[in-house]
Amino acid sequence: MTPVELKTASQSAAEAISPEALALWHAKQGNWEAAHNIAQDIHTKMGSWIHALLHVIEGDQWNADYWFAKAGRSSHGPKEIDKLWDEIAGVVLS
């Protein structure tokens, strides 16, 4: 599955891939709380990166910066949400 396909996938298709993909799918569908709940349970650098994205979406840059640091990634601002989602999805789905 590609990031473009994930954006329009059914929930069952996203669930079949990984929790990371499912969190990203929920984020793209506007289901912030569901995405956040999933990301909180992913205790890896990837989970932290997804968690950072979610706080950028939320508009909580201070919290996002904390999660970017835990992920070992550079901070991104709100103007880069779609680009960041695509970057994370590309890594998750590779």
C-alpha cells in the first residue's frame, strides 16, 4: 500500500497493516482522538513521530516538539502537516 492508497483506504484495510498505519489513517480521516489513542500505545521512535504529527495537527507545538525530540526528528510547523503525514506514511508503509 502507498501513502496515497492509505489516505482513501477502508478502516479494515488500514487495520490490517499496522497500528502505525491505522493511526495515520485516523489522522487523515479527521479522527484525532482515535489516532492519538493508538499513537500513545506505540512505544517506539515511530510512535513518537506519529504522536508529534498529531500534536502539530492539534496546534500544540510545544507538545509536538517534545515528541519530535523523543522520535529523534526535526520539528515541523502547522503549514507542513500534509507533507509530514506523507513522509511518515512513506516510512511506515515501506
